Amino acid sequence: MIHGSEELERKLEALEGIADQHMERLVRNQIKRIQAEAKLLCPVEGGELRDSIRTMVERDGDVIVGAAYTNKAYAGYVEMGTGPKGEANHSGISPVVNPSYTQNPWWIHESQIDKGLAERYHWFYIETEDGRFYQCTGQPAQPFMYPALKNNEDRVVTNMENALKRELRKVCR
């Protein structure tokens, strides 16, 4: 019998409990940090996109996944840009994403866009019997989700390491 083996076993069991007990909270806290920065970086028209940025934490067995996301269908267009303007100016988007940008302008019916917004962009338009149509040639990328993740990557890892070390020290005393 090894002297102190029972105490070692007790501490190892406690370590397992610590990791299980605290990891979900740690992941939740760190994904909230990313959410907060995404909201700060998000371009704001009326605040709808910014207000839609949410978080979730899911556990699947031993795996805990945290995500910051938005359910707005147009969020990707804001993040990556659209058309020739997006292709010409998309710095800051994720390097693992390779968007394909349409090169042809498209038309947006007046019922699908706020008139003030279209006029602020000085879009060309035509009047038809079906109403006004605005010609759009895209928008530059305005990344907010990927930069929020990238800007916090090191801090999140450090914060999680430090929190786990603190908990481990408590058990190993």
C-alpha cells in the first residue's frame, strides 16, 4: 500500500467534480464576454441586429460548447459584405470563410426597404407601375462577430485557465 494513496484518490475525485461543476459556468461567462464585444462592434441602424446577438451553452456528455450567434438572416451580409463593394472591402472577416460575391447589381422593391435608408445611400431608382425599385451594388463588410471572437481568444483561454487553477488549488490543499 502506498502511503497517502487514499488522500490522493479523494483529491482526484474532487478534481473531476470541480471540472464538471465549474466548466459550464466558465464557458458561459466567457461566451458572454464575446457577446458583449460583438454588440459593441455591431453596426447599428435601429439596433435590431445588435439586440439579436445571443449566447447559448450546451453540454453533450463531456463536451461543453459555448456560442454567440444572431438569428437575423441578414447578419451574414453585414458581416461579410455583399456584391462588388463587399468583395472590394471585406477585411476583418474570418479567414476560413471564402464568400462568393455577385458582380451584378440587383433591384429592391420599395416595400422591402426603408425609403430613408435607400435615399441615404443615394441609390439609383426607377419608378414603375409596380412601384419604386432601388438598384443595389452591395455593401462593404462590417464584421462584428468574428472580430469579437478573435479579439477575446487569448483572454478567454487565460481566464478559463486561471479560474480552473484557482479551483484546483482549493482541492489540492
